[in-house]
Amino acid sequence: MLAVTEKTIRESFVNASKKEVNDLSLPDDFESVDFEKLDYLGWRDRKIARRAYIAVQTDDGLVCVMLRQAEAGPRSRAQCSWCQDVTLPNDVVLYTARRSGAAGRHGNVVGTLICANFECSSNVRKLPPMAYIGFDAEAAREERIVTLQIRAADFAGGV
């Protein structure tokens, strides 16, 4: 992911009002974020319960989306739709996003299961276990990284 500034993030929201953008809090460690190790930037708002945000690089530039965590959790252990990590080192929750424009004003939302604290970028960078003799773990890791980038961009584009 390309490095971004606070100003760029605040200007790139597609489904939030000006007030919501002004009220959002950036991650505590925003100044020290290593964007080269991220496929998207995701964080939870420390001031507003169940609110989170993602910033995704797309072909059209940076797209930021305001998310809301569902009140109820999954009944069983869910798998993240983005990183599809099978070792499940962390919780997965349902996040919904109000669509942009008229659709969002009429209550239309999209949802996805994502790692609760947005650990997807680190999950896909772990070397997968050897699946068979001759398995190219490095190629599999690179494919997982690219797939995560595509899934995150597709979700942002769907908003």
C-alpha cells in the first residue's frame, strides 16, 4: 500500500458524512505505520463503539470506507473473507458498510466477515505449511497477498 496522510484519508471517504469524517479518530500509531507491509489500512475507532474504517488502494486511487461491526457475533468460528486464514489466530466479525450515494441514503448496506482487528496483511504474509512435495510456499504467499488486495479493493468498489 502507498503511504497516505491524514488529510488524504479524510478526503477519501465514500460513505461518510463530513461530520462523521471530522469525528473519526485515526489509529494511535498512525505516524509509525509501515504501509509497505499493508495491503489495506484498517482500524477501529477508539471513541465510537463498533465503528471501524478501512483505507484501500484501488485503480481509481485511495478509497476509505466507514464500517459498523454487527452487534451479534457469528454463532461459530468464522473465517475471514479477505485473508481466508485457516489457522484463525484472531476473531472474525461481520462488518457492514453503508453504500455511497442515494443507495446508502435509502439504507442499503454491504457486509463482509473480516478479522476483527484487521490482521489480514500479516496473516497472508506468513509462509503456508508445505502442502505436498515440491510445493512453492513463496509463490503461495505471493498469491495470497494479491488475492487479499483484490478482495479489499472489490469490497471498497462495491460500497
